[in-house]
Amino acid sequence: MSDVKRTSKRAQKAKETRQRILAAALEQFVRDGYGATNLQDVADKAGVAVQTIYFVFGNKRTLLKELVDVTIAGDDEPVATMERPWYTAALAADTAQDMLRAYVAGTTSVLERVAPIGRVLEAAAASDPEVAALWPHDVDPRYVVQQGAAKALAAKPGARAEVSVEEASDLLYGLLSPDLYLLFVRERGWTRERWEQWVGDTLCAQLCSMRGDS
């Protein structure tokens, strides 16, 4: 039992250290930019030795990759977005309008986390080909997620029959983008609630029938 407890404590301590490093990296990357941040800066902020970061993450590029993945998910569990409870629950809604409202709420939570790191990632990928290579170029994961939602939406009562899955995918992809979220929330000072209401109303107007029954 004592060995099990010691192992459990070590695992918990390692998890907490990992979380501190990720939190410190997020703050440093957002404040100073990816290129201007070195791992010693992150280590000092996290209160760990720089060798610990190398041991846990390998290098700055893989630290960024892990940070982006965890930020999108909201935790470090290896569960894809399309298998997340908020996503599957939204797609299980009875009507198109109910699905969109739930989907927009869940996506807004993701955008809240992701938007600040998004521009850091863009700048890093533009300046470092090895960073860009960490993500596939042939398929945009964010579009795949929106396409899955569009396909589910098309089968719901209340979805506009004249709107194709492709067009619905494009609308979800464009309106629920980190760039548009930042434009309204950070640059124009909208609250999360105002943004969520507006984008939900806009998508419902585009993708749901006025009667909501066909």
C-alpha cells in the first residue's frame, strides 16, 4: 500500500509540475511571443529547473504543441474534440436550433481558451517551419469538427433544407473562428455573453428555418 501511495504522490506531483509549466508557457508566449521566449524564462516562471522542461517536453516546439492541444481540449486527457461530452451532447439535441445554441456555447468556451494562443501559434509557424510541421496541412482539424456539426445539423428538424452541408460547414468555420472571436471580444470589447448571443442568433438565422419545424 505504501508503494502505491508513493507512486500516486509522484504521479500527482508530476502532473502538477506539468500544469505549472504549461501555465507559465502560456503566459510567456502570449506576453512576449514565441520567438522571444526561451525555456529559461518559462522555467523561472514555473519555479522549476530548465532541465525539467527538457525532460517533460523535449524542446520549445513540443512544449508549444502540447500547450495548444491542452488549451483546445481544456485538460490533458487524450480525448478528441468530436468525442468530448459538450460536443456529443450538442449534436444529440432534438432540433437544429437547440443544437446550435448548445454548440455555440461549447465552442465559445473553447474560443475563450484558444484565442489568445492562436496568434502566437500563427507567428511561430510563420517563422519556424518545424513548428508548422507539427500540424498537418492537408486537413484542417477545426474544419473537420465544424463539418461534423454541419452534417448532424442537416438531419435535425428545423434545419434549412436549402442550405447544403458544405455551406453550413463554411458558416460554422467562419463565424466560430478564433479571429472573429478576438475581433469582437478583445478589439471591440464585447463580453462573452454578447458574443455568444450574437453568433448564435446569426447562425440560427442562416441555418434554421423561421418556423423551426421543418
